[in-house]
Amino acid sequence: MRRVLLMAVVALATVGCQKPTLSPENYETAAKDPRRDTETARLETARGLRLIESRDLEEAEKVLKGALAADVFYGPAHNNLGLVYFHQKRLYLAALEFQYAIKLMPSATEPKNNLGMVFESIGRLADAERCYDEALAAEPDNAQVTENLARVCVRMARKDAKTRKLLQDVVVKSDRPDWVKWAKERLVTMGQPEPAGDRTLPALTTPAEETPLPPQPGMAPLPSVNPAQT
């Protein structure tokens, strides 16, 4: 887990992953000329994250909006507010928050991964792949992003070298048994792969039928961070 963000009245520039075409809902923004109280934003973002973890999404939304009222440019609050909207299935608002988080924190992995989840959830798989690619480029050893990118490639019925390598990496990197089992079985349906480098790939078993995708894709929250890190 890492950090999170909210949205202001600004036109979002294209930031790698494209803007989704979804119907907007009513959206309350922060003031156009907000005061910059970054320390309050940091503390409230930490409180909002705890509320997300306890699944109190309604209260988390209020707290994170308060964090952004304190400092609308505090990136982690935007990312985490996007998570709240995603879990509430308010996908247009979630996408806006993740895009704004990317704009504020261009080197951060989490908002790129999370925006990919929005695209994947509405079936825009090519856009999701681009977002996951950017997230993985920012953090090549991130197992969660590797899982998400492997899943979207499989959903697109890809059987190329990229997909095979991603599945191999899931087997090696993931600490979630359901994902490891899924990746191993998908590799069998593609034919016996060669292990990458000197890493040993666990033994593969042939499934009786195609294995469904793991049920819980990875979303990435952001803990409150030092303002110097944003």
C-alpha cells in the first residue's frame, strides 16, 4: 500500500492513459484558490486511508475531500478518493481522481495501476494495458501490477511472448496462491514455457478445463506521505 488523491476544477490533460468516456455525475470540487495546508492534508489522508481499510467509504469520502480542501494539490488524497469512488462504482469520478493523481505524481505507480483498473472494468482493455504498462515501467518488481497486466493480456486472448513472460513473472513474484495457480495453468494452455534467466519456474500441471481469472484484481491505495515525496 502506498498513497492517494482528489480533484479540482481543471481541464485534465492527457497523461499517457486516456480519459474514459463515461457519463459524469454531480461532482463537488474544492475551491478554485485553495489554501495550502499540506500538513493537514497529510494527516487527513492518513485518516481517510484507515477508513478505506475499514470499508467506511462514505466517511472516507468526506475526510479525503477535507484533505483536498486543505491542499487540493496533495496527490495521495486524490488517488485514495479515486479508490473510494471506484469501490462505490462511480467510475467517471474515480478516473478523474486517478488522472489528477498521475498529473501531480507522474512517477507514482499506484494511480496508473488504478486508472488501468477503471478501464479494465468497463472493457477498454487496450487502454488498461497501456496504464498497467506505464505502472510497471515505474516499478518493474511490483507483483500486483504484474498480475493486473498479465490478466488483461489474457483477457485479450493474447499468446505472445509478452503475455508468457508476464505469466512467468506472476508465478515467480506473486505471494497469492490463487494468482500463482492461475498463471501456471494459463502457461500450460499456451504450451510449456522456458524459464526466464536463472529463475526456476515451479512445476506446471495441466488443468481439466480453462481456469477463470482470479476474483480480486489489485487496487493500490497510497498512505499519507511526506510532502517532499509528492
